Amino acid sequence: EFWRNYFSHVYAVKARFNGDRLKADDALEPPAAPETDYETVRLNRAASLTSQVPYPQRFELARKYVNEGPSLPDDAAPGDRILIEVLSQQATIGPCNLPRPGLWDSAETRARHEAWTKLGAMTKQEAMHLYVQALEIFRKDWVLWKGLGVAGGDAPGTGSAPPPQPRPPPPAPPTESAADPANGTAIQTQAAGPAKAKAPPTEQLYLLDISPSSRSVGVLLALLPKASQVEVHMVQNTRDLPESVHKGRAKLPLLVDPRTGFELWDAHAIMGYLSDKYGSQAVPPVDFCFPLEIGLKAKVNQFLAYRQATLWPAVRDHVFAQLFPSSPVCPVSRGPALREYVDNSERRLRMELNRLNTVFLDTTPFLVGASPSAADITCACAISLLDWVSSPRIDNYPNVDAWFRAVKNLPGYKAQSAAHSSFASTSNSVQQGHFALALIE
């Protein structure tokens, strides 16, 4: 959460500053030339090579690049470099084990200690993943640096490597002659090859059917055609929960790689991981959920943080207080105090819906421009819980209503919402059971 909030803030500010500066310089500088086809091929090649290197080897290569490779670009601020450094310490050492700096220590030392401390009990595996993501913000082609020895790469940013040669066409399958019964001449037919075996699943994804966070991950997965090898397990009861959830080390949704033991929980972290790993493998690359452009990606992260810290608590507190007043989420369970709590929660929720309607969706059809992103998916899944209560109604907010309908038309949304749609009509005991399971998330 610290990493996500930090980059959301820093890069949103940078994007605004750079945009204002570019507007002022438009009369002095010609517009930048669009990326060449060669550069696009090069970035796709880098993304493909990166996805083929498993953890922790990918992390070790990234750390070697940072320590020995070309320096990071000039727009990498001291805070960016400190964050990359403490993620490396978290991935190799674990939580911060250094004493608090004294009054006479430098500001950089104090900032480094504070940044490392804020990572808390983040696992080494998660820190490795975030370290690589942080590096790719500045150097998408870092894996092509020839010092890493990965497929004979070149120095990132130099473009010195020759354009890749086209692959030779695959050899034609063996043919055999057969007699044409019509005229007795020989014709060539392709020999039937062995049937291709289905590739084993690379990761296992555990989702909870009525959970908005799990549904967000499921919708994103449906938009990534290259993610078909991910094996989805829909948790129906506590017996289906993975061991790490039982022991309190993780929550749902949960992504597990049984080959390496890598585990990743938190819906937004999983969505970023899936988009980075499988979106770049598509042709053309699928980057609309987490855009490659740094300013747009920062905006997506900004709305992910808004969903988690502001929008979701407003929706959850209002809906759960009406459906499950005895739940741990609701501080009161009956009487005038409950009525007052519901009224206050509805007032706070209406404030957020009005903010979406008049500020965030006033000039654009989606939260980040003209195309849907991961931010739209996760915010829409959160707001969908209003289907279970009578007030407030989404159609009272026209911009929110049009946006919500557009997100519901995305591939995979309807399939992921089957349990959500039938939830309100189930018996109270079943509802309570589902809700108890949802608390694990």
C-alpha cells in the first residue's frame, strides 16, 4: 500500500508539472516524433524476455542492473532511488532491523529508514515483485542490458542493437501421397501430427464469488487472452481455503505459483501482476488496464488507492449496516444508534457518488480518460453492492450510471457477477455464511 500510494502521488504530480511545461514550450519545440516500429518491437522483446525469467532470478537480475548497469534517468528523484533501495533491503533482509536515526543523521538517512519501516511485514517475495515493477517504471528495457547476459541484449535506451531478423517460416508438415479416386492421380495430403498436450497451469488463483475484489481480478483475467493457463479456484467454504489463508499469512483473492512458492494477495497487486505478465505477451500488447505511459499509469494507481481508502469503506459500511448489523464491520447492532449509523453512512456514500458524478466522470467516460482501466473495474465492482440495498440508487447520478453500464459490458463481467446477482435472493443463513467467509478477505 505504501509503494502504491507513493507512486500514485509522485507521478501524478510529475505528470501535471510536465504537462504544464510542455504546453508552455509548444511554440519553441516541434512535437516529438512518434515511436518507431523498431522501438515498439524492442520493448515487446524486453517484456517477453522478462516474463520468461522466474523469481527470484528476475529480482537478482534487476538488482544487478541497478547496481552495475547504466544509471537511472534524470527524472528519477532521490525519493524514487530511496524507495528502490529499501525494496531491495526488504527483499533480501526482511523488515527494517536498524535503529532509528538520531538527530544528527542526514535527512537522506532518516528518509531511508522511514521508507523501509513503512514497508512493515511485507514478504520478501512481494518486495521482489515490487522492486522489479519500480525499476520498469524508469527502464522498461532493462533486461536487454548486455551485462545481464539474457539472450544477448543491448544497453537499454541506446538502441544500438540491430533490428531483429524475421524468423524463418516453420517447416511444412510431412506429406504423403494418396490416390485421387476420381482420376487416379496422386494428391498430397498433410500427415496428421500428434495432438498438442494442454499446458499445465502456471499459477493458481483463489477467488471468492461474491467479493468485489475477487470479481475485479476475475474480470481482468477474462480480458487477458494469454492468461488462460492460470487455474481459477472459486472458494465456496472454509475447507476450500489455501493453507496460507488458514494460518493468517494471506487473504483472498490469492495468487499462488506452486512451482516457486510465490504468493501474492491484495486484488490490486494481483491485477498489476497479471497485467504486467500476460498483457505484454498479447499481440498487440494489452496495456489499457495498466497503461504503459507513466502519467496514465500513475492516474490508475491513484484511483486504485481512492477505491481502497475512500470509496470501498463508504460502500461497505452502508451496505453491511443494513444487511448484517451484527457483523464486526458495524459498531452498533440495533435501536436508534443503528438508524443514526445507517443515515450517516448513507450521507458519506452520497458524497462519494456525487464526487464521482461531478468531478471524476464529468468530462471523461472513464476514470482515466476515454478507455476503461483497472481503476474502472475495481471501483465499479465496489459500487455494485448497491444492488443489494434500496438507497441510494445509482441511476440518480447520470454520469455514474452511464459509466457503470459501460463497465458492466466488459467481457467477463457478467460471468463473474452471477453469484453477486443471486445473492440478495438467497436465504439469510446462506447470506450470513457467505458474509462470514467474505470477512477473510
